[in-house]
Amino acid sequence: MAKQLSKMTIPQLRAEIARRQTGFPKLQKKRAQLLKAIGVLDRKIAALGGQVEQPAKPKGRPPKAAKPKVSSGKSLAQSIKGLLVGSKGGMRIKHIVEAVQKAGYKSAAKD
């Protein structure tokens, strides 16, 4: 293959593009021939009573699986409210976090 594209000059890039494009017509012609041959095979299969399955189309990158939400029955706001109602002088955030987790609140947050 040619040099790394980022290290090529403009004329070298143009030559590389032209070289790559010369293969298109040949590949397209070969593809058309293959599709025609597949059509012939499909008709033969159908004539014998078989069923032709269409190839699955690639869908690209598969979607990321959603993480299941963990629920303890109460929302975070409800859990915090319950803690603060029970505390007489208020609480620091650090202590709220610890108390909510001790109470069984599950979070899917990364931090």
C-alpha cells in the first residue's frame, strides 16, 4: 500500500484517489454478475419447492445494552427527605450519602 495518507503531498493524494477509483467499475461489474448468478440460484431453489431466505442486512454498531435501574422502592428525594425529617440539626452531605446508602438506596451512578 502507499505511504500513510497524512504524510502524502497533494499530488500524491490525487494519484492515490485515482488509483483507488480505477477499481470501482471492475468491482461493480463483478457484483452485478454475482447478483445475476444468485438470482438464477434463487429461481432454481424456488422451482424445487424450497424457500429462499433473504440475507440479513448489517445494522452497524449494535446498540449498547441499557443498564437495569436498581430501585429500593423510594426515590432519592424521598429517601433524603425521610432522613432529614428524622434528624434534629440537619446533616452534612457526606453523612446524608452514607445514611441513604445504609438505608438501602441503590444508585446506578458511576461516581
